[in-house]
Amino acid sequence: MSKTIQVRVDDQLKDSADKLFSSLGLDTSTAIRIFLVASMNAGGIPFAVINGADRDSLIKEAISYRKSGGKFLTAEQSLSNMRTAIKAGVEHGA
């Protein structure tokens, strides 16, 4: 069984989001499902929700992490991981 979520957004935001997600090979509903799955996997919002003043320290931390040999996933790797998670959820009735 599935449930419907309705969210009101202004026309410009919806149109811009539709274009962005389409350029990634997704529709907006799938992008929202990816966000929900990623939130469940992260145990919260899957990205930092910060005050603009904190952004500089996070950027410096990311630069330091990268310089020390840390690696980040590419956009393609991230999307592949999310698609796999969504498919697994669908197959298990989630």
C-alpha cells in the first residue's frame, strides 16, 4: 500500500525543480522518494541544515578532508546508491 503526500510550492520552484530532476533522469516524485529514503538511511535530514555563517567552516573542513586523502562520492555514484536503495525499498514493500 502506498500513501500520497501533497506539498504546496510556488509555480517557479516547482518548474525549476522539475527541470533539474529531469536533467538528472528523474521525475520530481522519484526525487522526493530519494530524499525520503536518504533521510531514513541517515536517521535525519541527509545534508547539513546550517546557518549561512557556518558554511565557511564546513567548506574548510571539506577541503581539509580532501587534502588528507578523503574521497567524496561522485554525483553518479550518489544517484546509483539512491536508486539501489529505492529499488530495494520497492521490492520489500517500502
